Amino acid sequence: MDTRENTVLKGLWYELVAKHKYSASYPAMRQFLEGGLGRMKIILPVYRALMNSGQGALAREIWSVARPRVSAVTRENLDPKIK
């Protein structure tokens, strides 16, 4: 498995982590999101799962760290969704 596939799988995993509030994986999810991975198709579902599962404060906290590290296009698309 190459790095790109691994990143896609991690994104899918952290989406489930957020949706089901699996807090044991929160440190790894936070590191993944705060790492500056700017692929919107990978990170948006994770943030959406956080917002939809009543974890908006956590999503905003993580986004405040990750935001400067992602592309302008990603910022423009995610800013309105993470309020």
C-alpha cells in the first residue's frame, strides 16, 4: 500500500472515530488533522463527522491549529463549515 492509499484509509478511519466518539483514537486523529494535510476530500468528512456528532468545539479547536497549514482553497471551503 502506498502513502496515498494509507492517507485515504486513515481519513476513513478517523471519520468513524469522530462519528462514534472513539476517544482512544483522538490523539492520533488530532495529529492527522493538525499535520496540515490539505486534501479536502480526506479531511472534510472527518470534520463533518465531528460537527454532526456534537463535537463542534473539538473540531474548531483542531481546525484553529490545522488551518494555517492547509491550502487557501481548503480554508475557503472549510471555514464556513466549521463554525
